[in-house]
Amino acid sequence: MRTVRHPITMFIMAVLAVIGIGVGVLAGTGNAALSHPTGPLQTPASILALAKLGTEGTFSAVYQLSARRGSSSSSAKNDVTLTVAQRSPAGTTPSPGRGLGEWSYRLTTADSTDVEWVVHGSSLEDCIRWRSSGPLQCTGPERYKEVGYTTTYALATIPFLPETAYNSISYALEGLSSHRLLAVRLEQSSFGPLTCVAITGTTWCFMRGGRLASATGVGYLGFEWTKYRLVREQATAPTTDFTLSGVPKEPFMLPLP
């Protein structure tokens, strides 16, 4: 299962916190910057359980991603349409190490860079095209055990937003007492009721079934996105979500951020 507990993922999350572009880290001292303190109260475990639901089962979703104004990169590079999809039995997440399930993402920037990532069981393949400068370069398939969980692999999978959001909020809440009560904000949206939690300048909002509806203030190593907004989602994942636009003809290479 893709999980924040892997040491390389923990290292990346720690680096994010140290350099100030990642999630906020909560000390268990009562000084967490939680907005709307008069809202409903929940334990860290209940918040994590809701976020974990959003990483399980079968779904597809489309997000719009953007960077804060004044970022060092062009807005065209950081304005992104991201489609994520997953197929897994209810209550489970795919596991490339065990060859279970399917998951994918398709990322298109406003300056026409395209990245496609597909995992079937333990088989990985991808495609990339930089700014429409020629055909897609598609690589793979390759077995997960041949690639391994490296730092580059961790960076390549950051665009799979459901798991990445769960990992970031897990890290933000780590170390808090299980009895600590945190304020949440309840909102209504076109996707139904949302549960939102704000921690040291970062806010996550989750739908009733745990799917991420929006996030602000979250940054990840190698990327400048700080806003994430759900555009549409469904509880199915069509076959086209797991089919590359091109035919892999080259040895597998991980897409770099």
C-alpha cells in the first residue's frame, strides 16, 4: 500500500516542512494554528480515517491545480488539469508491491506539457511530452520490484493527489495525542457536505466519502502548486483512464517533476 510510513516518503515530507514549502507540522503543545476554533471537534484519528477513505476503492476525479501568485515559475507551467483514477476492492488501496489494483494520473499543464502514469498491478508505464514538442515519449512496462521505492519514484507519484493529500495530513497530525480535539469547519459544496481542517496555514477539505475536494497552502518538493480544487468525480473508473495515449516503445523511465 502506498503509505506515508515509508522512510523515503517520510524524508520528503520532512524536507518540505524544513524548507517551508510543505505541510505544517504540529507540535503536541497546544499551539497548532487551527482556524474556526468554535467549530465541531474531532480527534486526529477521526480526521485521518476520513482522509484514508478517499484513498480506497474505485474512483476517478479531475482537479485543477495552481501556484500562488509570484511563484518563480510561469503560471502556464503551474496551471494544471489533473485526472486521477483508481480501481481497487472496497476498503483497500492498490499495492504495486503485491501486484494489486490499478491506479493512474494524467497531468496537462497550460503550456501543453503532458504526463501520463499508469500502474496495472505491479506493472508501471508512462508517457511524457514537453510543451507539445513532438510525439509522446512512452516507456515501459516495468515491474515495480525492478524500479523500487526510490526518491525519484516518490516524486513521480506526487501527482496522484488522493494518496499524497492523505500522506501530507498524516504527517501534519503526527505526534498529536489521540485524545487531542481539533476544530473542523463544515461546509456545503456542489459535491455535498465537506469537512475542512486548517493546520498552520494549510487547509484540506474532504467530502463525506473521504475524497479530497480542495486544499490550499500545500506544497510538494519539485512542484509549486499550492491550490487544489476538485472539478468532477465519479465512483467508477473507465478503462480509458488506465490506457496510455501512446504505445510504450522504450525502456521504462520515471517522469521527473
